[in-house]
Amino acid sequence: MASTRVYRTLAANSEKKGAISLWFKIGSGLGTDRVLICSYYDADYHSAIKINTDDCLNVFDWRSGMVSNYTTTKKLRDVSAWYHVVFEWDTTQGSAGDRNKLYINGVQETVFTSSTDYSSDYIPSWNRDYTLSIGARNSDQYWDGNMSHLYFIQGYAYAASTFGSTDATSGIWKINTSPTINYTGTGTNSSFLKFEDSSNMDLDSGSNANTFTTGGTLTATKDTPSNNFSTFNPLTVDDGGAKTYTTGNTTVTETANSWTSAHSTLMATTGKYYCETKLVSFSGGSASYTGAATAAAIQSRSSLTYPLGTTDGGIGYYSSDGKVQKDNASTTFGDSWGAGDIVGTAIDIDNGFIYFSKNGTWQNSGDPTSGATGTGGVSFPSGMTGGEFIGFSVSPNESVMALNFGNGYFGTTAITSAGTNASNNGIFEYDVPTGYTALCTKGIDS
């Protein structure tokens, strides 16, 4: 959603109650101000739910001074997870502490670096005829990440338990996709945006069917609170060049001609997984690797510059000459690949082989379904075995690399066709080998 927002002007009303519930996944922009939702009149009159530069959640109402403010002590920096935030307000309550409540993943927050409660019978900025802006303050502090199931409710206060529940087996906070909500507050401003219809991303699925405007471009995603897909993890760092992440941490760019690596947020110890890498562009004679690495290799080498395959626990398919590098040695393997080409990577953790395709053709006559024989595959390098955490990785060098982990996009560019995928987890450009799935929570659990 970077440089994109969804907005509408609220109708006048004088409600003193309300609730906002939204699920979100953090993209790029750690350490910057990022607004999830805002009710904005001008710089002196607005309220917002945002993540501050210190990565702490901040819910406030500013009216030439702070009339409500909760800033958490905990930092929200897990780019691999979906978060659920609920802000509930009711200024008719006699106790100041009951007039606004904040929940994260179903738990009410009670410890803050700063806190201010609404005064009695106050009409918050959330309940005024301002511009409701989703994904930005107004035209700045844009959100770059995912959102799902956003409720903006006026006139009725709802706790987190309305929108989610704790799974009895796993203890994980889960989404309630069909809560009972009253949308009849004064002004008919209450809305519900799922962000799931690719042909109408700003559709209001609430009973008021309000019309929203999208400024910029929203990208549909299969990544949801019910099925969490992998992305790149910007928290894994090394001493390589100027590496940046964009498009919800699915694109990585390196500009300094100094080798670096980027790795998936999710990893698995068993199973078979598939993803696609597109070399969007590169400079001069520079090139890149795509492949896999273990969590142990990433952690042990996080402060050093290296491309895939030069250390234990990593393997890379090199764009310039089509060779495979592992255990710090290069071996002839397949075709070279360049800007615009799509490389499929299939990791068979159960049998210890990795396979690479170029634009749908498996290299080295590979057969990812061959099991223990590993026909045309590359055996795992030293330091990589079943039972270890293994994920997808790339090593960009003066290049831009976009991965389709299953969302059907390379960056903001949709795939041109959809291959077959028996697992039904994710959408890919080419056919997913039988028995393989996207690296996502449902895929890992299958």
C-alpha cells in the first residue's frame, strides 16, 4: 500500500462511542512513521492508529493538544506475522480508564510509555465529519504492508473478543470472519473493508455500502490472517551493500555492487515447497543468485558479506552462467537467466534435493517429483539437512529481485497466467510440481 490510501469523507454526527478493528502485516518501513487509519481534518485536528519511528503502536486524538493518547511499550517488529489491533472508545463511561481501550492480538494493553484518556462525554475526532483515511495520515506517512478485515464502527463499542478468539489447541489468536456488528450509528459512517476482491479492493462489505476512493494502486494478496505467507525478512542483515525492501517485503534491491543476501520470513523442517524469483533488473555485468539457506547459516553469518553457496547451509543458482554454487564451489547446471526471466525453486526437504526451473522448464532435466532419486536436482549442501529450518533466499548484486511466494505478483506486477497448483496454496506463473506447496502456514501444516 506504499503511496496508496483508501478514503472517504465522513458524514456529520455526534456519536460518543465506536470501535476500530483491523488485521495487518508489517511490510517495509521499520523505524518510520506509518499510519494504519486516520480521521483527518488538518494538522491540528486528527486522530490516528499508527506505528511510530520506534516501532511502538500509537493511538491518539490530537485537537491542538492531546485529548487521547496510548503509546505502547512493546515494539511491533515481527514482519512474519499478522497482528490484530482493536481500539474501543466510549466517552459516556464514568471511569476515565474505561473511555478508551486498546487490544493487541486479543489482549488489552495496560502499560504505556504515555497515556491520556478521553474526558467525559467528549466527541472524538473519530466521530466527526473529517476524512477517514486508510493507509496514510492524509497524503503522507503511508503504510507499506498488508491489511485485512477492517471495521470502522460509530455508535457502538466492541471489544476484541467480537472480532477474534483464541484457538483452544494452538493458543493462537484467530480471526472471526463473521462477527455480529451493528452498522446503524448516526451518519451511516460504519464500514467493513475486507480488501479481498481484486476487482473492487475498496469495497465496503458492511450494510451501509459506503463508497470509498482509492488514491494509488492496491495489490490483492493471498496472504491473510487465516493463511500467512512468507515474505523477505528485513531483520536479517549483513555487511553487504545498500539493500532495501519494498512491496510488502517481496522485492529486494541492492545498488552498491557489494554482495548481500535476503531470506524468507518462514522456514520449514519437513515438506516440499515452491516459489518463483524474477530478476527485475540489474546493472552492468552484475548478477544474482536465487536458492535456499538454513536458519543456522543465516544466524552464523549475519554480520558478513556473502552470496549464497559460499558458506555451509546455503545453495544458489547463478544468473550469469547458470551454474549452481554450494560448499563454496560452482558446478555446471543449467541456462543463464537475466532480466525478465522467472526462476522456479522447488525445495524437497524430505529427500534433500533442490530443483531450479527457468521460465517453466526444469533445468538439468530435473524432476522435482522423483523423490529419493533426485533426478536432475541438486543435493543439499553441507550444513543443510532435513529437520533443520530451511527457507528461500536470494543474493542480489546491483539488481532488483522480486519473489512470488504465492501471492500471484512480482512486486506490483501480476503474473500473466496461472499454473496448476494441486495444493491450492498460492498462485504462481508456472505449474507447481505435484506434492509441493507455497511456503505458508497452511502449507507447512499440511
